[in-house]
Amino acid sequence: MRELVKATKALSDETRLRVLNLLAERECCVCEVMQALSITQTRASRNLAMLHDAGFLKLRKEGLWSLYSIDREMPGYLSDLVGAAGKVLKDDKAAASDRERLRAAQRVGPGCVGKLARVA
């Protein structure tokens, strides 16, 4: 039961649902999530970590990059929760805007936080 509580808590936040929406499109690094959602590095990292800890995401390292994606091997009940959230987000206007901004998001390197702060 502890895992279910952790999972439902992870999904009880709008930002984390928006992050899942992005990752349903493609694998992302923290700076891509920051750009698509217009949030800080700290907020993006904290929400990615919570989703990862709850079992929804897998983390892959590629050089300096930490790349997150939906874990396609998660337990069935987690997959069911992600599927239910995805059905709602598919037709949500804010979620569609997030996905559109993700298309323009780029991996800008280790200095992305400073570069993004100057752009914002």
C-alpha cells in the first residue's frame, strides 16, 4: 500500500502531471522540462525526482545529460494511473501548449540554467 500512496501523491500535483505529459511525447533532460513549462531548474529537478522515486520514470545518463523518460516496465497499477492521466491530458489546452513548447525546447548544456535565466 505504501507504493500506491507514494504514486498517488506524486500525481496529485499539476506540475508533475505536466511533466508526465511532456515525457509521454519524448525523453527529456531537466533543461527541456524547464523551457517547456517555464519553471526553474530546482522545481523541474524536484518534480522529476519525485516522479522517478514513485516509479513512473526511468533515468538514463548520457555524458553530462540526465535524461528522463516514462518507465515502460513499471508495475501495471502505475501504468494504469499514467494511462488515465494521459487520457485527460490529451484534450487539455494547457497540456497541448506545453507539448508545443517542448517541440522548441533544446538541450543547451551544463550552463543552461544561466542561459535560460537571461532569456526569461
